[in-house]
Amino acid sequence: MNYEKISHKLPAPCIIDSGVIVNKEDMQRLLNDLSHVHYIHLLDDKLQNEGEGWVVEIFAHPHQATLVANHNLYINIQSFDYLQFHQSPEKETYFDLIQENRTLRLIPLSYDGLSDPDVSQNLDAAALEAMLTQVLSARWDVQLDDDSGF
């Protein structure tokens, strides 16, 4: 019998509601839908920072940092070894980005701007234009950085 020719192809993983993701493309695809989040930064399971912010960009680049500042999150999945996602007791999914002893937990916040008066009042045309300008500017900066050969 010729064992050299036997090939066992495994099916692609199927992960539902909770699991561990190590494939960077799967991590990026899973996080791309996030917008407004509560984030928790843990180091050795001790709280370092937490707050709310907007996920501006999810990207994969070997030399750029994950940045959290001014209520904006720029997440480089290359900054993390794997992503673990869970369901809370309320059946809401949250995401843990893990790199050695560091965890960045992302808890999606869902606001319906039409039914929440605080959100709809705060998101006027000028604010939306400013957010769009900031997102476009960040993307152009990344493209310019990619072209500069750093």
C-alpha cells in the first residue's frame, strides 16, 4: 500500500457563537462589523484602561501599532496572537484579542439613533462629516505610509 499518496483534507473550521480564531483573515472578517464598542484593556488579568470608542479601522500590517486614543480604535490584528469570542449571559457576543499576557476586550454597543434621543441629538450633520473626514484621512495616511516603504 502506498501511504505517500494518501491525503486527508480537513474541512474548514465552523465556529458558532464562541471559539478561538488564529487565522488573521478570519479575525479581520469577524471584527470588521464592529462600530461602537466598550473596550477593556487587561494586563496580567488586571484592569489597565477601559472606555468607549469607535472602531475606525481593522487592518493587518506587520509594522503598525494598534492604537486606542480619543475614543477611536485602530486595530491591527497583527498585534495579537489570537481572538477568542464568547457570549455573555445576555447572549451578547464579545471579543478578546489576546497577545501573551495582554487582552483587549471589545464589547459591541448597539445604539439605535432613532430611538435614543441622546445619540440622535449628538450625531448632527457636522459631527457625521467630521467622523467621515477622520476615517478618510486615516485611510489616506495608511496608504501613504504603505507607499513610503517604511
